[in-house]
Amino acid sequence: MSVFTEDQIQQLAHELNQSEKSRVQIMHFSGRFAGMTIEDGYRINRAWMQIKLAEGRSLIGHKIGLTSRAMQVSSQIDEPDYGTLLDDMRYDCTPGQVLDIPFTHFIAPRVEVELAFVLKQELRGPHVTVQQVLEATDYVTPAVEIIDARIEQFDRHTKLMRKVYDTISDNAANAGIVLGAKRVDPHTTDLPWCGAILRQNGVVEETGLAAGVQGHPAVGIAWLANKLAPWGEHLQAGEIVLAGSFTKPAPAKVGDVFDVDYGPLGKLEFRFV
């Protein structure tokens, strides 16, 4: 049973939209509405994405978050979450050059290391398998997700961390995606062993393997296709799907230079300006 009326869902979606534009964070929805559920979070998020689409944005894909067991335990859930990728969130690197990303596009950006699946066929749940994901994938490519917090991470009064319902409302914290490295065949690439080194201002901050994403990054893609089915939605050909981070998020500030080295899959280099 939802604790929200449709008018409240729309109001909270507009609050998120205004927060993103003003770069002023808002207070936890979960603290304002006792009994809020995960489904409520997705309803608010969908309403927010509809506002953005009405403003002229277009959908380019999806992101999966909270894929590691440690993150799920800390968020007190037993499955990942997901959000939407829109065209204005995409940043494309050119190999050998450092891409400038305006810091003013974000509030409190953090950087995560991932793999992205680009689909050539649709995937409709509820019974999608990992093998079907691989067959539906055109290519896999390195990707950096820039996460953000329109809803403050820690409550300004109690200092309590926001709940997963808040994160889901907040588009599963998604704010950007950086692409531009090599594209590989999911059938001939040992995806769990794809790894990366994240350097921030020349210092190694994180390393990781894609196996950290539920053992295989395609697991999350199948999960998402199946989770969308009850909403009457599916993954479509041409969409980008971020499979989940295999490093801890690295906080960014103006002037920070990031070099994410995926070895044989290439590099993503960018700085916040």
C-alpha cells in the first residue's frame, strides 16, 4: 500500500527536477513520509523522468546500481536498484585526449568504474537469462558512471544516511556516463576478468574486476530486464545499460583529473572544470 497520492508523487518529482537545476539538495523523502517503499521510490523516479522527457530529453538506456553484496547490506536490501540514462548525461572521450566535463552539471559528483552493454536486440522479461543478454548485446565497452545526490546523502539535522528509497527516487543516483574506449564482443571477451585502474590526479584510488558485479556483469542486465516486465517496460535495441560499478565511488571536485585504465580495452580520461 503506497503512502503517496499521485499529486504527492508529482510534487516530489518536481522537487528533484528543481534540485538538479538549482544545485541545491533537498531533504530525505523517507524522513518526511513514514512507510515509504521501494515501489514508491520507483514511482517518483518515473514521474521525474517523464518531466525531463517532456522538457526535451531523450532516453538512451539504463543503469544498475547497488550490485555488490557489501552495498546491498549497507543499504539494507537484497537486490540491486536501477535508473534511467538520458541523452544530456552522456559524455564522449576521444582516445589520447582529456575530456573536459563541466562541474556545474552536478552537485556532489562521484566517479565509478563499470562496463556498459549496448544492445542490438530487445530484451523482454520476466525470464531473461545471461545467455540471452549476451546474444542480444552488440558490444561491451568501458564506461564511467558519474553519480550525484539531489537528495542529500546525510540528513542535515539528524546526520542519518539516506535510505535506499531516497536513492531510487533520485534516479538511483545517476547523473552522467562517460564513454569512448574500445568495443569488445561479449562472446569472445572474458567479461568477469575485465579490470580497471582508476587514477585521480595521478594517484591510484581504486582497482577492480568486473567479476565484482555479481560474478558476471551480464547478470545485472538480465535482472533488470526481468524487473522492468511488471511495469510493462523492456530493454530496447540500441540502448546502453550500465552493468554496475566494480569500484567504490571516488568523490570529485573542480580541477580533478581522472584516468581510468582498462588495459587492453583502452582508457577514459577526463577532468572536471
